[in-house]
Amino acid sequence: MRALAWHGKHDVRVDTVDDPEIINPRDCIIKVTATAICGSDLHLYDGYIPTMQAGDVLGHEFMGEVVEVGAKSTLKKGQKVVVPFTIACGSCYHCGKHQYSACDNGLPADNQDIAQELYGQPMSGLFGYSHMTGGYAGGQAEYVRVPFSDVGPIVIPNGVEDEKVLFLSDILPTGWQAAENAGIEPGDTVAVWGCGPVGLFSVQSAFLMGAERVIAIDHFPHRLELARKFGAETINFEQTETYEALMEMTGGIGPDAVIDAVGLEAHGFFVDNVIDQIKASTFLGTDRTHSIRQAIIACRKGGRVSMPAVYGGFVDKFPLGAFMEKGLTLKTGQTHVQHYMPALLNAIMDGKIDTTFLISHRMALEDAPKGYKMFHDNQNEVTKVVLKPDFAAA
Amino acid sequence: MTEDISTRDDRVEPRDDAPPTTRKDLDGDRELIGRAVTINRPAAELYAYFRDFANLASFMENVERVDVIDARRSHWVVKAPGGKTVEWDATVTDEVENESITWQSDDGADVPNSGRVTFKDAGARGTIVTATIAYDPPGGTIGRIIAKMFQREPAIQARRDLRRFKQLMETGEVATAAWTRKQHEEEMA
């Protein structure tokens, strides 16, 4: 099959690799019909994520048609499914509590060592995202082996366009969980740092949860424009002092809840955290790396901090004093995708959530390397690249 | 000749309430390793699977196979470097149904060893399974090779084996990222 493989920093290629096969009884194989490049894929592209190996197949936002099933899969050939990016077993203690991204069994036993050492306990597996998260081949490919197919993939009704439901795989549930973690109460003002896909879905979700005002913060004019379309007020942090603006816009109180949806772009997994630390210690650090710090300082007393943004290592100058003195609450974590998928599919079908606005580019899988470069170089206009294996290459 | 593992804990003067297998700063050569894992299944089910030693190879990476000789005795075939194997007979020296199994290698084993696994009910969380392995550093050329293999992060090996046991019991399969059967076979070799 053809698949987008990582070969090194800024070097991704569409290679011919072996077709996947059923290995475990709960597996299925899907033929990918649509897959997206995620903002977090750019950190693989930029070479920031450790434990990558040349030839690793990328992609964790994908959907397709079931073409093969293992003996214990509950899916049927021909069904259209969206696959959650978190690989979770559905049988362990954490899955029982719907904490799917904390699944005990999604990672192969040997791959659990790194996270065990780094985080204390290993997390679930992820598709196409380094060997630390399992080394699973991802969805930017013609076919994918999907483990635990009886609990992960959600079946999509016939006749629904791929583009409407594709983002159930990651960014829509992630934006929704971020808003849920912000504990929004009716009448709240919510500030969202970052108007990437997760931030934009957080804006929509916050309104659906009863927020009266949402203030979106970014520096890309096009992305701020998208946030405005959903009813958010905006702050361009390149033109405006963010803390001051937030205080003035909330009558000196500060937002009731703050959502940091910036993540890896600013902070990175390991390497750029180290760079951040070096920069800070040599006074080269920039404010751009400070979304979570700024969010905590701006948040009102007794307010709530939600952090969907991905952090991997250690963060310098975390304002622990402000966090404690103001009595803030922080909720965070990788998304429990499986928990949110059914309700969010209904919300899409009922027209309560718009997903397709995000897609700025549609390309053939064969053109994926071009897609990575475009997304990397122009984040203002390129909001989402969707790859389709059956598109003819440009 | 290895000591019976059940008397072994008494040698360690207790300094706190941590299990005697926990790494302590006074330890020199560690020849006693142990790991605990919580498995979301009833103790009786876990005990029954483990007690049939023929099942051990399904989650213990270094164990090629265990042949059951009779109710107490078994023959172990364990992977050694260079595609070779080492073998020994072992005897169950003590067992309490649904609670614990203790075994010991018979005289003449290349790597005299003993092990104990306990199953403790953990209510809604399932069962806490604790495995403890003790071995004597062997002599001779092959012994040195085997010792090296056993000493290669034995605690990590034990932890990985217990994770696989947990995966098999909770999910019915052992997780793998392989995407072709050939890759999977190479992983298992």
C-alpha cells in the first residue's frame, strides 16, 4: 500500500509499504477514505518528538471503510467508521471509568517503559505518533490495522459525508473536552488561547455549554476571523497586550475560565522544552511560549483553567504562586475520545456543531508531503489539510 | 542451591512498610526481584490461568514453553542468547488455591531459581498480582551467559511480563504495534 512515512526532520515521503493484516482477534483493517494532518503532526515534521524511527507511518485523524475483521471484532465489512486517535482496550479499570486516554493496555508492554519512567504510569497508545506512544502505524495511508475495533471506531450512518464526521477522531472531542474541563456555567466569560482547530472547536463548545462570552486569542488574522464567525470576541496578541485587554473586557475581573489550546506550537514535547529552558536561562525566551502562564495570571480569582494543549516534559516558570493564591482549578489530559464520540456524532447530525468550515485544503494522499510543507509554512491560511487516498495526485 | 523464597523476606530487616523487593539504597547485588500489578479480573480466574504453567509462555517473553509433568512438577524451556535454550525442572513447593503459588527449580538447574506469585483481592479494582523471583548467580560458561541474560534489567523484564499477563487477562490479547504477521512473528522470536 501507499503510506506517508517519516524519514527525518522536514522529510516525509509517500512510500510503498506492506499492507496491514489482522493480528489480534479484536483487530479490524480499514481502507482509509479521509485523513487529516494535525497540528501536532507538525512537531513530528519539525523533529521535536523523540522515539521516532525512519519509516514510521504518520497520521492519527482518519476514517474509512471496514475491509477485514478479526474473530472478536464487532464491526462488519463495508461499515464506514471514524477511528479515535487514542488506542484503548475498553476493559481495564480506567476504560471502565471512561478515562480512555489513560487505558492500561493500549500500549505494547515493552513500549510502556518510557512513559512509566517519565510520567510515573504509562498512558494509552496513539496512532502514528512515535514509539513512546506505542509505535502504531498511522492513518495517512491506504489501509490501517485498528486494534480493539470492538470498542474504538464509531459507525457512521450511510450517506454522511466524510468531511462532516472526520474530526470526531481527535480535534472535535478535544475541543469539547477542553470546554467541559473549563466547568462552564451559564453567564461565564471564557478566554481561549489559540485559534487552531482545537481552540475553534472549544469556542463552539463553550457557547453550547452556556458561556455568555468567549474571547479568542491568536495572532493569525484568518484564524481570528473564523473564531469571530462563531460569535467570539478576539484579541490579536501581536497588536494588543493580552492581559490588559482581558481585564478591560471583563470589567477588571478576569475571565471565569481560561483554555490553553496552544500547546506544542509554543512549548513542545521534550526538545523544545529544553530549548525553552535554555532560552529562559539566557534571557532569550519570548512571550510566545507563555500561553499557560498568561492564562493563569489573567484568570479570575477562584476560576478554572483547562489545558487541552499538549505538554510533554517540564515547564519553566510555572506561576504556582498565582495558581495557589487565587485558588484556581486546573483540568487537563489527552482526550477520552471514545467517551465523547457518540454524543458529538449526534450534535453533528443535528446541525449543532459545524466541522467542515475548518477544511482549507483537500489533497491526494500522494501529495501529502506538499500538504505538510504548506501547513508548516502558512498557518494563517492553511487551517486544515484533508488527504484522500482516492484523489488523483495534482 | 537456592533458598526457599518463602523464608527469604525474613532476612531483610524491615526499615519501613515498603515490600522487601522495593529498591533500597543499601542494596548491593539484587537477586530478589518483585513487581505488583492490579488486574481487573477475579483472583480465581487469574490463579487458574497462572497455575496451568503451560500458559506462562503466552506472556513471559523469555519462556519458550513450560511442559506440565504432573500436579506439582514442570519442565521449563527458556530462551538463551544465540537462539539456544536452557531447560530445567521445577516443583511447586507451596500453593494456596486462589491466593498464591510458590515454585523452585530442582537440583542441577543451570540457573537455580525460585518464584512466588500471590493474588490478593482488590475489590472493585480486581486483583493485585505480585510476582517475586529469586535466582542464584550460576557458574560455568553457559551459566555466565544465562546470568547475564537474567541480569539484563530483570526487574524490567518482570514488569513487562506482568503487563502482558494483565493485557491477556483483561483484553483477551497481548497488545502489539506490528501491522503484518511477519513483523509480529519477528517480535515474538
